[in-house]
Amino acid sequence: MTTGQWWRDAVIYQVYPRSFADSDGDGVGDLPGVLSRLPYLKDLGVDAIWLNPFYPSPQADAGYDVADHRDVDPLFGTLADADALLARAHELGLRVVVDLVPNHTSSAHPWFRAALAGDKAARARYLFRDQPNGWQSVFGGSAWTQVADGQWYLHLFDAEQPDLDWTNPEVVAEFESILRFWLDRGVDGFRIDVAHGLRKDPALRELPDDLDPELPVHVAQPGHPFWDQDEVHEIWRGWRRVVDEYAGDRVTVAEAWVYDFDRLRLYLRPDELHTAFNFAFLVAPWDAAAFRKAIDDTLAGLSAVGAPATWVLSNHDVVRHASRYGGGAVGRRRARAAALLMLALPGGAYLYQGEELGLEEVFDIPDEKRQDPNFLRTGGAERGRDGCRVPIPWSGQSPPFGFSPPGAAQPPWLPQPASWANRTVEAEQHEPGSMLWLYRAALALRREHLGDGGLEWLDGGDPAVLCFRRTPGNVVCVVNTGPDPAAVPDGLTRLLSSAPLTPEGRLPGEAAAWFQE
């Protein structure tokens, strides 16, 4: 069921290029590999793909340390490969969203190299100071590094990711030019990294003492000196003006870790960004009340600005949800149910590569194989994000599971578990009722019946049960988060369920179903 603007109800599939498909056997996924698998994504039933960074980079943070925003790193291919991918995706009816990283550059960026060489204009594009304050890096340790002449530069992430000074007009103009470069090449939108962090308190105030220590360090809180500053909205109004110059409903989506919807919706005013990731839903535990609160808060919070919700269960920065929900057989049951819950909600949805195969987090990666700077900077105290970034399995009975071509010179850049032999695309596509089968069926039904629109809560008859009707479409979704079978509404036709109904027609525990009125 489509609406006027494609992104209001699109299902967008996140492609982490280095872990998706390796075309040349070097153990790292690349753009030709992505291109070769586009028919799979078309058959899966998604509307668009989002590509994580593929730009020239020293790869200190898996490509989020960008040295050139207008090219492709040889690790991933060439600019011609990017053009070919865009063209083929559009032939298949798939839109393409690319990642932009405006908070910082790589320390290998020509601007930063010039800044270290004494170029005052280049240094003014970053946040250099004579003395550091007490700010800490998201990846651990001080957020300041001293250079040879005694000054210090700010890096909210790795030391190889110096923060840009977004009060500098040259920075503003450069990124508006970068937007046009990719829009002219035909991209359909941008995912914006750290969208809540570009402007810092000009006085570099220390963090207040009353911040909630239970919240992750990258989440905005009232009074925070570098997250969710009001001045950041000037940037997004400028970006919106650029994007609106182009036909074709180009879209922007913010990675803004802002849990307060009164603040988050400011990013989505009609003259700013189109959508924002919904982290309140992602972090909700397996609990009916928690899910309902996240859904209600989202829909109420965004309705004031007319923005659609986005729903997401996993991405490249968090533990895969099949593991977050308990792992093993329990986690798989819950992940199946959560997929039907998410895909029934009004608005757009993001899938992270491999979730349609039921992949879990890989926890036992050897320390010497780990590459996440979060792991390296904390001396292993933080395990990092490598476990959700392991290359996905396509076929075969042993690694590399079709990720690399036969006879590849190098193994996958992160080791794959041998247990994934029954989680490959090849294995699941021939298994009725597999996770892949469930996702394909759900996406086909969603396209026919669901998307953007309204939601009406119904009485589920049990505090562990969520029950709601979607309009238009008149599809009823029932989610049983409890362990025991639950009643379902009478007189409805079952469209799809994450597990078979009991002989009495009840919905099993930790399961979900869609019904047609």
C-alpha cells in the first residue's frame, strides 16, 4: 500500500558493505558485491537500501573516518562501481540512501593535514583549543589530543576522527557541495551520522553533574554541552534547502540519539529533515508495556510535525535483537514476533542485513580479530560492535559461506561461526517457515495492506498481549509477549503468524500474528 512520498512507508534495508558480499576475494565486502546481490533484495521485498560509508578512509572506525567525501575507497571499488550500483538499483525499482558523516573527518583528510602543517584557515575548520576540558570520547578516554605545537583538538569519537567546527562557513559550504555531488549522481537520500552532535557549546562547558548515568554516553540529555544543541537546526534547514532543489522525493534520515520526543521532533519540522531513527523502540525490552509506551510516545511525539515514524530493531552499532531478546530458541521466537510487530506499525521500517536470516550476535570473536575502536580504546572493557558486523552467510556448509568467491585469497575480515551453515540464504530459502520465508511473506503482505496510516489499540485481554488495528488496510496485529497461549479476536482471517496457532486457535507465547477483518 503506497502513499504519496515513498519514504513515508518504505522498508529500507541496511547494507554494511564490508560484510555483505565480497566480489574479489580479499575478505572484505565491496560495491560490486552489493550490486551482484541486488536481485536478492528485490525479491526480499524491500523498497530501498541504505549503504554504510564506502568513501576513502584509513578505516580507523570502519569508514566513519572519511578522508574524501566525493570518492570510493579502493577497498570497496571505484566511483564507477558506485554509479553502476545506483543504475542497477534503479532499474530494479530500489532506491539508494547513502551515509554522510558531517560531525568529523578522518585525520587523513586534506583539511586536517593542512591544519597540522600550520594552515590557519584549515585549522579554523576544526575545534582546536589551547587547553582541553574534561570531555570524554564516546569510545573511551579523553576527547582531546595534543598536537606538536601544543594545541589540542576535539574528537568526540576516535583520535583519528577530529570534529569539525560547524560555526565555520567553509564547513557549511563544503557539505552542501557534497550533498549536490551525490544528488547529481542520483542518490535518493542521506542517512546522517551523529545528527544531534554537530554544534557544541561555544564556552565548552563541562558536563553537568546531574546527567543520568544509566543512559549511554551518546544519548542527549538536558543541559548537555555537545549533544542536541539548538543551533544544530540551522544546519539541517540549510541541508533541506539543498535537497528540495532536486526532484524525486529525495529523503534525509537523522541518526539523532534523542529520546525526548519534544526535542526529537524539532529535527523533523517541515523545513528540516524528513525522518529520524526511532531509538526508543529499538532499546525497548521484550515487554508489552515497554513496546506500547515506545509506540505511543513515537506516534504522539511526531504527529505534531506531520513526520512519519521509523521503526528499527537492529543496526551496525547495537547487539542484534535475536540476542538482545534472550538468544537461542527464545531469542529466535521473539525475533520472529518482533519482526511482525515492527512491520505492522505505521510509517517506515529499517532492516539490518542478516536479521531476515535470524542471525544472532557473535560474542566469541577472538580479541586479536576485533577491530572496533571502542574495544581497542577501552582495552577490551567494552566488547565493541564487531559482533553484529560479521559477514553474512549466503551459501555452503562452511565459512566463508558464499560471502567471498571460491578460492578467495583471504578469509572474511571477521570470522563467521560454523553454526551458520543452517542460516544461509541458500538453506533458508528452501525451508518453509524459516526466518527468510517469514520476512518475504510479511513484506509482501505489508506492501499490499499496510504502510503509513493510523493505529487503533484494541483490548488484547491480557497485559502481556498487544493488539491493534491498522487503518487503512483493516489488519489486526496481535503480539503475545508472555509465555502462555493467548486468545485472538474472533471472526478474523489469519494472514500470517510467526508460529502456528494452537489446535484451539490461540496464539502461542512469544509469537505474533496478522489477521484480516
